[in-house]
Amino acid sequence: MSQKVVAAEVDLERKVLQVYGLLKELIREPGAPPCVTCNSRKALAAVWQIVNDLDLVHEELFEYGV
């Protein structure tokens, strides 16, 4: 595997984990409107599928209401 491919894969994984983390932060944001919280939960469930398929993080999302 070339270094460019590996670097691109690492960058992609970093971006996925960044989105995943930001969604978890939005869900816990105090005073956030319900539309932000509810839709962030839906998005987190979808992004969790990516994180799980790429075997980046293993965790249950019950504490986030997902």
C-alpha cells in the first residue's frame, strides 16, 4: 500500500472521528434547542455505523439517547 493511500485513509478516519465527537458534544450542549438535540441523535446513530464498520471505536450510545 502506498504512503498516499495510507495517509488518505488516516485522514478520512480522523474526519469521521471528528464528526462523531462533535455530534456527541451537540447532544450534550446545555440549552440547545430540541431540534438540535434530536437531529444530532439521529445523525450520531448514522455516523456510529461508519465508526463501527471501520472498527474505530466500540461503544454503546445509550447515554446519548441513541
